[in-house]
Amino acid sequence: MAFRKALKRTAIIGGGTVAALFGISQLTEYRKTQARLAHVAAEAELKVPFADELPSRQAQLATLKNTEEFDILVVGGGATGAGCALDAVTRNLKTALVERSDFSSGTSSRSTKLIHGGVRYLQKAIMKLDYEQYMMVKEALHERANLLEIAPHLSAPLPIMLPVYKWWQLPYYWAGIKMYDVVAGTQCLKSSYVLSKTKALELFPMLKKDKLVGAIVYYDGQHNDARMNLAIALSAARHGTATANYTEVVHLLKKSDPETGKEKVCGAHCRDVLTGEEFDVRAKCVINATGPFTDSLRKMDNQKTSNICQPSAGVHIVIPGYYSPDNMGLLDPATSDGRVIFFLPWEKMTIAGTTDTPTSVTAHPIPKEEDINFILTEVRNYLSPDVEVRRGDVLAAWSGIRPLVTDPNSKDTQSICRNHIVNISESGMVTIAGGKWTTYRSMAEETIDAAIKAHGLTAQPSKTVGLMLEGAKDWTPTLYIRLVQDYGLENEVAQHLASTYGGKAFEVAKIAHVTGKRWPIVGKRLVSEFPYIESEVLYAIKEYACTAIDVIARRTRLGFLNVQAADEALPRIVEIMGNQLNWSQERRTEELEGAKKFLYHEMGYRSRSEQLSKTSEINLDYQEVVRYKKRFHKFDKENKGFITTVDVQQVLEVSLSFFLYTCGPQQNGQVEIDEFLQLMSAVKKGQVSSNRLAILMKTVEESLDRRGPVTVDRSGGGV
């Protein structure tokens, strides 16, 4: 830390190179220091009180209620709040963490899924000789290396391609990307390199060929953000933090300082959101780590305090995996309006985003149709014309609120802080705001340092560098093979469990149900297209999942990957949770409706539905729409809103999987009503008049009304 602070005091003395910024000797020593930090284990062996089994949520709430006083109470269960709790408890501080919703339910689960230093920030640092911005990149690259090491099951390096369409840009971008490697030093994941046009198209065949002169590939990290956040929170709980989600702060507790007479924050009056029970949690120091809701808690402390959070909405969309190679991302550094767009493979799908627009603070941000269409338009600009980018291919969409902040101690209160701020109010509440996912650990360390100093706490130095997170300790790249061999899981399911739970995957496998098939032996899937299995719902409850939304959005990522698949899995998820948690029928209905509402509004289902009346791809008159809707509903007897191979089989008595997978734009084995109308419109225009599914459906429609009941005589009366 001393060395890092010394570097922060160093003046900029030159322009284009790191050596000019620091001097050769300092740079060499700094690289050695950073390399040591990224590859050491935690500074000392730590006691882990709950290494074998996590305490239940009820036990955690009891600890919150019955503890006379904590050293630290962290409010907010996102990446930064969970990071603060882990940093504090591993310093032997008595720590509590409360979150009014679920861990990672806000911004931390709605990121671009990258662990990065910030290529564009480095560009600005060099072009403007901005030392502060340079150090922000330097710190982020160090944290990137550490995060990849402490959670290898949840993160991995990802090559990202920067396509170049003008010759003069090739050396310009190459110099900038090489500088990124140099700044990373020994923590550079892999060296960047230049590709010819031919090689770039070989690695990324979907790329637009016209005017392409080559490409540059560099490396950053990628992770499962919600699971990473959860791993941090669970690690804090295992080390002894009293951790409770769905526990909101109603108001802050204060007492008069005997020396100064001023009121000091001494805890919080909390409410269990699920039961309504209220109780006090007392602490020597309260840390505000509430992200976009930073100002809400600050105003609980002091109504007159000015707002420092300037929220910005970032929208992402998920489209089928065939839009991108399995292991190569794409960066568009100059969109039509100057924003940066990432196009990345993630969980066997493709994620595209993000936008950056001012917004208001809300707990339930909704992706706007204009943002979705903006991303689709930009994607079309750099993909081959052979790849038809369709609105119907958007499987999910979400909006996350980035909590940009202004420094309350700055004279220029309108300027946005590019990094993060740690602020201590007159009453002693510590606020950590701003920053980004990658630097959550260093932000937490700085926050706890400030809290210790401000409140005179006795604590050890931070131990979170190199501290393995939940599931990381026993993980190996070949762990999934043992799952296949020992439990009889499908290969895809085993790989998913290993990459989601790490060494804890065996606990999930142990409670998996027998399938009754020859293979796989265990592991009933929630939906056929995704590797999520039913035992994960049971294990999610052990990970403090309290609602069906917790399961589809954060314990699994089904809601973020495909809203239709999540909707299909919901009844079974609610059934499993209801049986395990003794939910009443009323509670089960509420859970199902609440989760459907979440998918409809926050995961982009509504936007998909609205396209039915707006899309220009449907060219049918009113009578034709009525007729084809009637045809669709003859197949959709259960009024689900889509038809599957099972529905068609019940009518045709033959397997039509091939037809559905061929005709369904999403290649997901489902044809929705809007897709069905598009098909009929195409039939009318003669574009698919020879399509086998169209012909077959037309033939079946004519015979449906003539069909009588199927006799059961030959089956012995159905017995």
C-alpha cells in the first residue's frame, strides 16, 4: 500500500510511454510488486467458522438481532458491499451485512460480464496525459489478475477482436492495445496481436468483409457476474459475517457523542422484508454500499445532504450463440453516436451492449425498445449481410443502473468522478460509491481502511488479495469429468455445475434426482435446452435464495439467457421451492405471478410481445390474421402463447422437431405466435410456399375439424 501511495504522488513527466510516466526503475519494481500480489495466497491462514455448512438465513437473522454490537454493519449486498463485508470479517472485525433485496439483484448482476482494466480509459489517459485515469487502469489490471485467480471457476480470459476498416487505424489501434499490454506488465493475460483480413474472417466468420483491412486481438477477463457476487457474499458468511438478504434499513440509529455532543450513527433499525419483523442492529460503524441508492441512505443520515449519484442506464441484449464464435468477442470502439459496444460470447449465447443514457433511480429498471433497437442497428453495421439480425432473435434484454458519482468534497460539484469516492459524513457513516465491478476488492479495502481510521477500530491489514472465493479452492479444469464418472451426469450439465459452483458442484450432484433413464443417471433438467437441473433449486435455498426470481435470475442465469425458457421452468421451480419451504398455495401463486412479471418487465419479455403489432415483417390483412391465429391456437391447446414439438406431436402424431428447429427463428424448439404469423405472411408472399412445415400445417388444419376422437379399443380401453 505504501508503494502504491508513493506512485500516486509521482508527477507525470512525459507523454507516450509508461516509462515516461514513472521512470524505468520505479516501473520495474512496481511490476515485481504487482506480480507478487496477484499470485500469492492470502497473507495468513484464516479461521473459517462455517467451512462445512452455511448457517441458515434464520440463524443469520438471529445473530443480527442478538449481537450486542458489531464493529461494522455494511448496507448493500452488491459486489462492493459484499467485498466490504469479506474484507472486514477477514481482519477479525465483527461484521454484519444486510441487503433489502437479494445479493446482486441490482447493478452487479446486469453488467457486461467483463473483468477489465478499461482500454478506452487508457486511451484517454495517454492522449490527455491524465495520471489519475492511468492509475485507475493500472489498479483495475491488477484487480483483474487477482479476480481471475481467486475465482477461476467463474472467470476466464477472453480474446476480444477489434476490427479495422481503415489502413491508418491499424497502427493507431495497435499502439494503443500494445500499451494496454505494457501497463498490465507481468499480469498481461496474453499478448495482443494483429490479424490479416483472411485470418480475422477465419476466426470471426460473421464479420462484415467489405473494406475490412485486418483486426487486432487483445485479452480481458469475463465472468458470471451474479454468481461472482454471490461467491463473495457466501465467502463472507463462511468467515463469520452475519449475512441476511431481504433485510432493509428502515432508519439509522444515532446516539450523542459524549465528547462533542454531536449525533453519531450507531447502527440501523431493520425490517425482514419476508416476515415484516423489525429489529435493531447496532454497530460502531455503518458503511453505505448501496450503489444507485447511495443518496437514499445518505438522506436517512442527513436530509439536507446533496445528491452525489448521477445514474446512467446501460442496456444489454442476449441473442443466439450462432451470432458469434464460441471464444472470441468483438469491440466496436466508435458507434454511430460515439458509444462503445461489446459483442461477446457468454454462457453459449451472445451478449451485446451497452448503451449509456441518463436515467432515474429505480429498483426495477426496464430495457427500452429504442435502446434494444440501437444495439441491433450497431450489430448490423459490423456483421456480414449474410447474417440477418432480427428483432425476434433477442432472447432477453435488461437494463442496469451504473451509479456514477460526484465527489461531495470537490469544489466543482458538477464533475463526475471517473473512479470511486469514499466519504465520511459528520455523523460517521462511511459511504463508498462509484467505481466498477473489476475493482470491487480494492474499493472495499480502501473503505474498511477509512472506517478503521475514522472509528478507531482495532484490525489487521487487508487479507483479500489471493483469498480464494466460494467454490474456488477445490476446482480444477477437469473437475467436470469426475462429476460425469462419479454421478452419471450429462457432460454438458457436469461442465455447467463445475463452472458455476466449483468445488461445491459435488454437493449439488449429491442431491440430484435419478432420471429413470439409462443415461444420464441423475440430473433432471429444468428445461431441455439449458443445463440447469432441479437439484440446483434445492441448493439455491442453501445459498439464501428466497424467491423464484432469485433462482431464475441469480442462482441460475436462465432469466438473463432466455425469458421463454425461464417462463417454462417457473412452475417446476415454484413447486420445488414450495415443497422445501412449506409455501401455501397462495404464496406459490404469488411467486409464480411475481416471477412472470419480472420476466415481462425487467428481462425484455414485454418488448418481445409488443413487436407482434409493430413488426414490419408481418404483411397480413385482418381476416388473414384472424384465420392464422385460429390455426395457431388449434395447436396451442393449453394457451401457453407458443407451440412446441410436443403440441405438434399431439396433433400430427409424428415428431416434427426438425421442422420446428428449422423454422423457429430462435432455433430453440419453439415457434411463438409472432413467428407463426411471419411464416404465414411469407407463405402468402410465396417466399416459403414449398416449406414443409407450412404445407403440413395447412393440411392438418383442414383435417382437424373433421377428426373424431381417437379410439382406445386396441389399447384395452386405455388401461
